[in-house]
Amino acid sequence: MKRFAFLFLIVTLFIGCSDRDDDLEGANIRIKNESSLTFDTVQVGSEETVHENIGPDGYSGYLEYETAYSYAYINIEVGGENYVFQPIDFVGETPLENGFYTYGLSISEEGDVILNFVVD
């Protein structure tokens, strides 16, 4: 009987466990602020996807994107100033697979956005 109960417990645990990337329908992207400034807003791609209030060395929550790439249009607002990363095109680029990714962002002294792409 103990063997049956142990086997039942093991089977239940395996069936009940799931990985965080099971059943994803897109690329989940978060922002890591790699600068010394607080990002008021960070727009990645469309206006619907905005990450807000990310302090220095802080992370935003993940937002799901239907289609995403290892780089994207990015608009960072800091104290009323806008800093933009503008890709020319995505020709020849492969969309990201469903999963979790981080865009590490910083702003150079010249005001350029620097993107560090990480697979989580």
C-alpha cells in the first residue's frame, strides 16, 4: 500500500508541475534599466506595450508580444526627455521563439540608447 501511495504522489507531482514557458503564445519581454537614471516609461514596439517606472538596476515585469525580435523600436522617457532606438528594418531577421527575454537598456553620454539582449 505504501508503494502505491508513493507512486500516486510521484505521478501527481509530475502531472501537476509545469514549466513557466508552457502554453506561451508569444515572446515575453522585460526591461532591465542598466543606467543610473529612472525610466519613467519604456515603449517597445507598439504604443500598447509600455513598461513604467523602472529604477536604476531595476527590472520591469514581463509583457507578452505576439511578434518580437532581438531588437526593436524603443522610446525611453526620462523626466520629459525622450531617447529613441530606431532599427532600420527587420529584413532577414528571425522572430523570437515563445519564451522569456530581457532588453537591458542604458543611455550613453551622447544620448544614444544602448540595447543588451538577453535570453532568460
